[in-house]
Amino acid sequence: MTDKFPYTQIRIARPTKKLEKVVDFYKNGLGLNEIGRFDDHDGYSGVMFGLPNESYHLEFTQHKSGSPCPAPTKDNLLVFYLQNNEQRDKVVKRLNEKGYLEVEPENPYWKKNGVTIEDPDGWRIVLMKISSFTTHDNN
């Protein structure tokens, strides 16, 4: 048996060339909490979003001379689980009103169980109802 990884926090960081559009998508469209922001730190600016317990962060950065942002595949996903379909549909409606519409996922599982939407960089999020999530304990 191996020891569990003793992490206390995780942050997923991604570059973008469209920082303000990405911030609008995740903050005003999706509804994540902005927990930090920095401007021109060694040429980089960025915004961090905290998920409900703030032990999980998303960070988006942009370099002043442009940030490389390779095209994602259709199966690069951030999956968000919501308590029910009503909550999911409210977020979907808000994103739709901002011009972000549902896209066809590569994996049909996501279409059957959730809603897939692309952010301004073409990266995809999936909005799922929490009851469709199962975990497996790998002791």
C-alpha cells in the first residue's frame, strides 16, 4: 500500500491570449468566484478563481507579448458538477445569453449526461448533475 499524496491545494493554470474574455466567461458566465488577480508580474497578468471550498483553483494567465495557447482537442474538459438540472440550466442560460452555445462533445457520454460549452479559447467545460458522478476508492 502506498501513502496518499499529501496535497493541501491544487491549482490548474492555463495561458490565454484572451484574458478578459476568459475572465468574463468563468466569472460572469459560469459564476466562479474570483479570488485573486495580478498585473504585470514579470510580464504576466492573471486571474484565479476559487471553487466552493477554495482548495481547488483555476488560474488563467497572459503574457504582455502574447501567450501561446495551443488549440485544445475536443476532449480536453473541465467538468463541473452541480446539485441539480435546474442549477445547470440556469448557468447554461447565462452562458447562452453571452453567446456561448452548447457544442457536440467528442465522447457521447457527455452529451447523454451533461451540457458541453466552449470557452473563448475553444477549451470545453461540461456541466453535469452531481448524481451522475460516481467515485471509486482505489486503496
